[in-house]
Amino acid sequence: MDLAGLLAFNVVTGIATLVLITLGLGVIYGMMRIINLAHGEFMMLGAYTAVMASGAGVNIWVAMLVLPPLVVGLIGLVLERTVIRFLYGRMMDTMLATWGVSLGLIGLVTTLYGNVVRGVSTPVGSFDIGRYGASLYSLVIVAAALAALVGMFLLLRLTKFGLILRATMQNPRMAAALGVAPNRIYMATFALGAALAGLAGGVLAPISGVSPAMGAAYIARAFITVLGGGPAIITGTGLASGLFGTINELVSFKTTPVIGDVALLAAAILLIRVLPQGITGRYLRRSL
Amino acid sequence: MTQGGWSRRQALRLGLSAAAGTVAMPFVARNGLAAEPIKLGSLLDGSGALGLEGKRMIETTEYAVELLNKAGGLIGRPIQLVAYDTQSTMQLYTQYAQQLALKDKVDVIQGGITSASREAIRPIFGRSKTLYFYNTQYEGGVCDRNVFCTGSTPAQTVNHIVDYGLKNWGKKAYIIAADYNYGHITASWMTKFMKDGGGSVAGTDFFPLDVTNFSSAISRIQQAQPELVLSALVGANHSGFYRQWDAAGMKAKIPLASSVFGLGDELTTMDTSTTNGIITCYGWYNDLDTPASKAFVSGMQAKFGADVTDLSELCTATYEGIMFWAEAVKKAGSVERDKVVAALETGITIDSPTGKVTMDPGTHHTIRNTYLARPKDRKWEILATFPNSFPADTGGACDLVKNPRMNKQFTPDMKG
Amino acid sequence: MTPSRPSPAVGLSLLGFLATLALGLAILFGAPRTLDTFGLVQCTGFAALAMFGLSQGFVWGFAGVMSFGQAAFLGLGGYAYAVSVINLGDSTLPVLIAIVVPMLFAGLLGYFMFYGRISDAYIGVITLTVSVILFQLVNATSGSQYRIGAAELGGFNGIPAIPALNLPGHPDEPLDNDGLWYAAMGALVLAYVLLRAVLASRFGRVVVAIRENETRAQLIGYDPRLYKLLAFMIAAGVAGLAGCLYANWGGFISPTVFGLSMSAQVIIYVLVGGLGTLVGPMLGAVLIQWLIIAAGSQTVVDSNLGLGLVLVGFVLLVPQGLVPVVRGLLLRLIERRTPSRPAPEAGGALATERAR
């Protein structure tokens, strides 16, 4: 029974991790139809922010949870203004440009800080599930993922900004006619997506090696989960993460992490073949 | 940079070669331009997943070449370093290996970090008949007349960590290793040494070098309930294992021993709670308290700054590789490959930071001291010394004096 | 395009083809006489990667299929060659296997995608994911239990000491550096000519028509799925041959050929050289590869930074790539003499471009 408890705990953690790494990408893709291939590097920047800040003596929680989204959100804003905004409506070109941004960021960070793997230590201890030990930090990841999901939901549902955001997403011309500047909304959305990626990087920094190329490890998983989730950002991300996260953790435990990853990706490709619009393209279409 | 033999391209090249150029300058200034330089090629990863280890090895190479040039070069000629950064990519290893052998036509090559990179470039140098030194602690067994290995091998190191585990911790081990030839062969050695010592192996898992999340692995280990864990995890991404192991509270429950931990900057970047007590065994530790060892550390710090506190066996092995070659060139009075190999096969001994080291003629591996140590508050606490260890893993089957044409890599015989 | 009266663009296109062919042949026979061994070996590697660029240039520029995982076919070709030549000895059949295996794989994957009516962006992500899956699987085959016949797959380490090509029937006499160059560059010229022929054929015109307007082509009675699938398979075969040459070049292959950076590089080749041309991707491959090697010799700036800036710069400023820009300039010169025709517009990356 202890083992089942541990396994369930791992599954929940896996799902939460997937939610964290996917949400920022989902926001940008869902709202703007831009596949942001620099997403992994935004996470990397978030992780670097956390490492640098905690190294400079900033409180570890502030360094992990507050600074990364702010810093990366700002970087996202700058990139939107300087690169992305010239490419709206040209999906392939934005993919290419963000890929270029991704390579450029890897190169920039390597040049500045060297290709060195850094780490922050986990700020909390461990606890026991029966006779098995588990990291308490996993609970922090779960909490952060929940907070991000709920926060996004509240933002979209209850605030005026959320309303305008959804309106612009559905019909930018109509929104513009009603006095909204779609460009501003896109700018804010891109920055928001980047900030979420930064948060993911900050939260995951303590459990992964922080290096310039770390983003590549997440990118395929994040994409395929977004596409699997479909157009409804929050429900889709949640459902797809739940499905793929479970598959990944269970297969990993039974075999190896590699086969677990492969199972996740293969399952996602099959899902997209069956539901080309993703889960929420077919079901729960009215959800957020 | 106007000295003859320097092409425009080399002159334009920034970084390493430029540094090497300035290294060679004082010598040239003193002795004029009479002698054509001997070319020493270096292939190491200055960046990428292995950049951390590689950077120090590159610095050691520069340091050793500088020492030789300050002492007047070799057989009256200065040494010119031709170095390429392979950036932890196999493609660049192939590319630059061909460049060193065919274009730069260097006299000797020192380099390669992972066993994968060694196996990629070894055939190239075999074909071009360029002498090759592989200076990394590795899984042992390479038997090739053109290749000399100065790093320690499992029979000199891994057996000691396994013995320590069997004596102090228990008989049931779980092995986790990197998923490439180093990890697989080292895991076989661990298994063999465990069984030879009357222990058992509860399970073995391999992880590709890009794996960073070990939560499922930690669950599996707990399920198997071993009394100790033997790790041959390699590289930056795998360092996450030690953090996650600590975070899951496992350090207090199951002790760890590793065949590669601490060769990078683990001691300076990880928490002491994560690193303390992990048992390792290498040919050298930077906290080794001998005059030669201290001189090496202070020499490196004088050249590259006081923050050079993460030197490891990889650095001293690189140093030894260059010094063995230099001794042999002096002895042979030539840089021709066959003469240098013959000189190396006379059983040359050098004084190195690690103590006296002898090149074993039969295996082209070193007979050396090894040390057992564990991290304690960012320092190495040395627990035992094993003097003059013979590379028995390679030595059982490989005799290049008798069979100079032999060219293969021996792996542990699991039937025994 | 009115076939009765050839436009300057068509005339220039034919001229371009002949010029490229002449240049290719000149390089093929000239290089061994002018370059040293190392230069020739280097150029052999360039030829292999130019072939890879050709494959991406064809499938993306002419069939409009955005494959973000073309490296999957490069890797399959390389591994198929390595495994079969180690087992068979003679290299003739392995070369064919290196072409056929990726084509069959592309057939399966393409059937899955095109007949599933998966949209363009999703095709990009699926091909990318498939190449990641292949990378991870091949990367995890380190143990000696993973072998096909006499060939150990070697996982992360890859397969070293792959026998080089030989003349059919003489497995004991592998080609030397000169021979490998003739094989690689000859294959490149041949592949270029064949792809031009494919594009000039009825099939090629339909493929381009579908890229231009899928719905219209469908209404006329063509099945876009079938044509896209076939074009995808042809490109995979070309990439497979590139993989075979690549494995020959170093005598070595490892899972990095499946990696994201390989797929990224080939996209950069095409983008820099010129989308919608066949010459462009080849020139782009040589240019970028040369830059990467040059950058590897210095340690001040990471080469990724340069690649990234090149990519962003080209997307923003020169989305049509170098070759079309040069051709546009040439056309404008001709236009000046015959002012009745409007100059072709230089559009976005996937904007209207005539088949060449």
C-alpha cells in the first residue's frame, strides 16, 4: 500500500510539473496562435533568475516564485516588441523566429555565464509515505501548478482584462472596433505567457540542473501537451497534463524514464491523430 | 604572431590557440626562430554538457605546455599547442580529429573526455598514425598500440569503493549508471566486484545523459530496498540525482558510493548536506597533502586564478599524459610515432602530483597510486591510499609488447 | 505563366539550372585537383549536408510541408547504411537500404498525418516529436543486447568504424578520400538533377499547385493527401541518402543525427539559402556549416548566438533567402530592358513563388 501511495504521489507531481511547463506555452498558443519555440529558453531564463537571485542572497522563496516571472515576463515583453509583433498572422515565420530566439538565448546565456550546470538546493525537507521517503518539495510544485491554473482561471473569468483578452482572441476586428487595441493585448498576452514559463523555470530549478540548454528537455513535452489539450487553455492544459503525466510516471516506474518519455510522446501523437483539435476541440468546448 | 608556420587562420583564431601563442612567445624570443615547433594537438570540450570538466583539462594542457616551454622545449624545439573546443558534440570530435590529423598534422594528440568521444576519434588517429593520449578516468580495457591511457581504471578504483561498501554498509547494492559505454562497462565491473566480494545486486538502471528527473528512479530504488547505492552517473544533468536523493531524505537511509562523483565542481556548487559522505576513489584529489600535489594546485592557481579549487584526477591525468609524452620524446630524441611508442614501452616513470606513475608497457595504462575519499564540508577527506595499483582490468588480456597489432576494448568477464 | 511565350523568370530559371549544373560538375572534377586531402574531406561533409538541405528545401519549399523533424530521416538513413553495411560487407545494397528505409518510414508517418487531415502547424510539431522519440530510443540502446546482426547499435556512443562505400562487387576495396568525394558530390549533382526533373514533371506541377492553393487543386480533382505523401517520401529518401553519405564521411554515426539541432540547422540552411529554390538550401548548407566550423575555433561567443541571430534576422529582414534576392536583382535588371512586365513580388516565407 505504501508503494501505491508513493506512486500516486509521483503521478500527481508529474502532472503538476507538466501543467507548469505547459501553461505559458498554452496561453500564447491559445490566445495568439503562435507556437513559441523559445518557451524552453524562457523557462531556462526563469531558472537562471532563481539561481542568480538566491546566490545573491535573496530569500529563496522570492528568488524562486516572484522574481522569475517578473524578469522573464519583461524579457518576453521586449521580444514581443522587437521581433514577434512584425510576424503576426504568419504562423510559420513566428515558429522560425522564436526558434531563432531560442538558439540566440542559449548562445547568449552560454556566452555570459558559461556552459555550466548550476543548481539551487531544495528549500524544504522530506517526509515519509509509509516506509518510503519522498521530497516535500514536490508539494511545492503541486501547489505552484494549482495556483497558476486557478490564477489564470480567475484572471480570465473575473477581471476586465480577462474579458478583453477573451474577446480579442475570438474576434480581434470586433474588439478593435469596440475600442480595444489588439496589439496591446497581444503584447500583454505574450508577456503573460513568458512570465508563466519563467515561473515554471524558477519552481523547477531546485530539482533540475540549470544550464543554458536545459530548455530542450521540456520543449517537445510542452508542445505536444498543448496541442493535445486543444483550444481551451486551462481545461485543456489540465486534462492533457493529467492524461500524459499519468502515462509518463507509470511507464517510467515500470520501465525507465526514457521509455516513459517515449510513451508520453507517442500517446500524444495518437491523441492528436484521433482528435486533431485536441481534447477540448471535441469535448468541453465552452470551457476556458 | 608573425612567426613562420603560423597561417593567417591560426593567427585569427581567438582564445586557446592565441593563449598558446603567447605561451610560446617568450621561448621564441629567447631562442630565435631556428627550430620548427613541435605540434601538440588537443581535443577537449570547453563548453557543453562536459564543459565544466573540459575547461579545467584545457587549462591544465596550457599549463603543462607552458612548463615544458619554460624548461626549453623538447629536443631543442618549442611546443606549439593546437587546441579545438569540441563543445561536447560528437560531430565536432570527428571534424576536428580529421583536421588535427590531416591538416594541422600534429605530432601527438591529447584529449577526449567521454568514452564515446574516444571511440569516435580513436580509429581516425589509428588510420593517420597519429599518437593519441586519452587522459580520463574511464572504464578500462582499451588495448591499442597507438593509444596511451593515463586515467585510472575500475581495477584501480571501483573495486575499492565496492570493498568499502561491502565492509561498512552491507551486501545488497543497487547500481545506477549513465546509459553509454562508460556506464554499462562500469556497471558490469561493479556487479563483478560485488559478487566477488560475496554481495548481490538488487537492480541496475541506466539513464541517458539528458535525464534530469530521477523521481521514478528513486522510487524504484526504495522498492528494491538495497543497503547501498553504487552510482556511475555522469555529467551535469545527472547531478540532479544527488540533489533529489538528498531532497527525498534518502541520504540518511541508504549510503552512496560513486565512480565519477566530484570530478566536476560538485563540491563547490552543491550543498554540503548533499555531498558529504559520498564515497569515491580516484587517482588524485586536490586536497592531497603532498608537496608535488600542492605545487600543482598552486601553479594552476597562479596561472588561472585563486578560484581554481575544483581540480580533479582529470587534470592530473592530462598533466601526466603530456609529461609521459615529453619524457618519451626526450628519450627517443624524436617525435616520430614509432620511436616515441618504443620509448614509452620501456616502462617510463614520472613524478606527478599524484606520486610516482609508471607507464605499463603491456597495457599502455598507468601503474599508479589511488586514494579513497569522501567530501566533508567542501573538502576531500582522504580515508585510504592504495599505492602502485596495477591496471588489472586491462592487464589480464592485453599485452601490446607481445601483440602489437591487437586493437580492441576488453570488457569484464561476467562468467567468473 | 503562359507556356507559349516564356517569361524572363522561366528563361532565367533554365539558365539557373544549367549554370548550377555546370558549377556542380566543375566543383565535382575541380576540387580534387585544387584542394589538399583535408579540404576535400571537409567538402565531402559539406556535400552530405547540402544533400540534407536539398531534402528540406524540396519538401518545405515546393510541397509546402513544414517538417521540423527532417533529421529523423537523415538519422534513419545513416543508421540503415551503417547496420546493413556492417552485416553485408558490400556497400551497394546498403546504399539502397539507406534510401528505402526512410522512405518507408515517411510513408507510414505521412499516411498517418496527411490522411488524418492534420493541419500544417501540427505537422511541424508531430515531425519534431517523432524525431525526438527516435533520438531517445536510439540513445537508449547502449547495452550489447541491442544489436542487429553483427552491428551493435551502441546507444549514445553510436556506431564507430563504419566501412566506407566501395565499387559494386568489391567490398575489400573501400573508396579512398578522393573516391568518397566523387561519390558524395556526384550523388548531390544527380539528386539535384532528378529533383528538377520531378518538379518539371506533371507530378511536380501538381505538388506546387497544391502548395499554392490546396482547395482549388482538390476541386480540379487532385488528391492533395496523396501528392503531399509522395513528396514527403521523396524528400525522406533524399535525406536518407544524405545520412548515408554523412555516415561515410566520418565513418561514424551517433544519435545526435536525430537531434533537434540537426533539424534546426537544416531549416536554417533553407531559410538562408532561399525557400522555394533547390540551389539555395545547398548553398545555405555550405555557408552555415562553414560558419559553425569557423565559430568552433573561437571561444569568445557561443556559436548558437550567431545561428540564432542569423535565423531571426533572415525571418525578419530577408524571409525569401539569399538566392531569390539575387535572382530578384537579376530579374529587375532584365525588367529594365523590357519594361512591360511587372517585377515578381518578394513575399513572406511561404508567399507565392513560381516553381523552378
